Amino acid sequence: MLTQSILKHDRGGQILLLALLAIAVLVPVLNQLVPAGNPFHIETYTVSLMGKYLCYALLALSVDLVWGYLGILSLGHGAFFALGGYAMGMYLMRQIGDRGVYGNPELPDFMVFLNWQELPWFWLGFDQFWFACLMVVLVPGALAFAFGWLAFRSRVSGVYLSIMTQALTFALMLAFFRNEMGFGGNNGLTDFKDILGFSLQSDATRLALFVSSALALAASYLICRAVIASRLGSVAVAIRDAEPRTRFIGYRVENVKLWIFVLSAALAGVAGALYVPQVGIINPGEFAPLNSIEIVVWVALGGRATLFGAVVGAVLINYAKSWFTVEFPEVWLFALGALFVASTLFLPQGVTGLLAKLKAGKETGKADKAKEASA
């Protein structure tokens, strides 16, 4: 009943959740039960690629929550995504044990190579899956809380806030490139073996990660939709459209911004944690400001302030990226820029906005025909 009330007027969300449920069931069936060579068979590589798209969709969803409904254009959400990925990567590194190149049961290979004698204190606890999952949410959330508390109470907004978020992720990228930080330097964390005792190379594990990504995206969508449908969501939209007036009538604008910003960062961290075991690596390149800008393009093309539009945009653009980088690798960045410019000029409400306009036009045409027939 609660889910029905949240999705009552959200046709796009209903379709999205049904699609996620369908692929969570059909993809494993087509991968495991349909023999190779059959046109309906899905390769394990494709399963992992689709899982990566779902992680990106969850990341885009988190950006749309703050940009579409709160008016905060964050150019630093890649940092929260990367921090969640590093938290999961640290757990996966601890699971390698003495199976590494140097055979050290406690220290990851890069620490042995750098002549570290003991495990740093901030790596303690990451041999436990529950602790890693906690850090996946807490670390990005804590950073977002600290940043937001300082920025929002100083009433920094608009382009200045966007620049600050971009500076944050750039600073983290530079820090994580340093070997003495204890996160693998420019090589990052890789060579993962298993998760919860299951080999990351097995088809069953990859399918489980894909299904987990689909379920996490569905659950996150419901959380975001519940926030938007609540009184808090109404206040957030009011802040986006008229922040001084909302502040004047007595709302604590800073608290609303901070709460939603922290929630968004936590969702981005979950996306990063699901992404890392499926791609097999996490390095400082994930902090690159260009990645955060690309996320904004996904949301803009899909449709800002729709939630499901952000999911559509992330999947469409990353599928196009996969195709372009194989067929025309040298023109991908130009194609991405052209997409952003085209969506800004001709699709200000994104793909979902265009579809909504076409649907409204058809309904208007039917109504006009009905009037003419009755006349």
C-alpha cells in the first residue's frame, strides 16, 4: 500500500520498477538456461556491462535528487561514488589474504611493495563485510555532511557552490594519487578474488551482483520518490524555486538542503560499492571532475526533476559510449558534447519531457476530434 501511494501519480516510475523486476528475473534465466549460440542467450560479459549501467543509473538518480528537486548543481558527486567504491575495494583487498603476489596474509601487495610494516589504522575492520557496507554509506555521508554544513550555513549557492563541489572532487583525486595515502596510489585497488567467499570470476556471482544492482536501484528510487512525495520534498521544491521566500516564511533552508544532500551522497556511495566488484578495479581516476560533469549530462538528457528520466539518460548515454568507444573511439567526447548542447537547445526537459509532450499532443488531438464529432 505504501509503494502504491508513493507511485500513485508516477507512471514513469511504475514502468521503471516493472522493467527492473523483469530484467532481474529474465537476465539470469537467459544467461544460465538458454544455451550459447541461441539468439536469446545473454553472455556473462553483457551481464556485467548491464550491471555497470545500473550502477551509473543509481548515481544519476542521486544527482537528480539534489539538482532536479533542490536546485543544487553538484559537480562533485563522482567523489561520493568513488569513496563508496574505495570502501568496498578495501574489503575486497582484505579478502585476498595470502593469495596476493607477495603472499602476505595481512598487507595488500602495494603496501608490501612500498615496504609498509603494518596495516594502517583506517584499514582495520574492512575484513568484515558488514563494516565495509557501513562505511560505504557513512564515509560519503560524513563528507557530504561536513561540506554541506559549512557551505549551506554560509549561504553559498549557484555557480559558486558548483565550483566548490568540483574543487572538492579534484582535491580528493590529487590526494588519492599519493602513495602515502594508503589507497594504492595511481594504480588504485585491483586483483580482487572473491566477495563473501564467492569467486568474482564465476557466472553465478556476476549474476548476483547484477540482480543486487537492479534491486538497489529499485529501492533507491522508492526512497527518493518517498522523499519527494513528502512534505520535505515540497519544501525542497520551494527552496529550488524561491529560496528567499521559503526562508522568510520560517523554514530552516540549511537543514533541508543538508539532509537531502547527505542522502544523495549516501546513494552515490552505494552505487560505487556495487560498481567496483563488477568492474574489478577502483583508482583515483574515478574522482576526475570530468566524470562528475558527465553525470550531469546524463540527468540533463534523460530529464531533470523526474528521477526516472535520470535513469533513462544514464543507461542511454553509457550504452552510446560503449558503442562509440568501439566503433569511433576518437569522436566519443565530441559526441558527448554534441548531445549535451542538443539536449540544452532542443530538449530542455530531456527525453522524458519530449515523450510527455508527444503524449499530451496526442491526447489533445483526440479531444479535438471528439469535440468535432459531437458538434
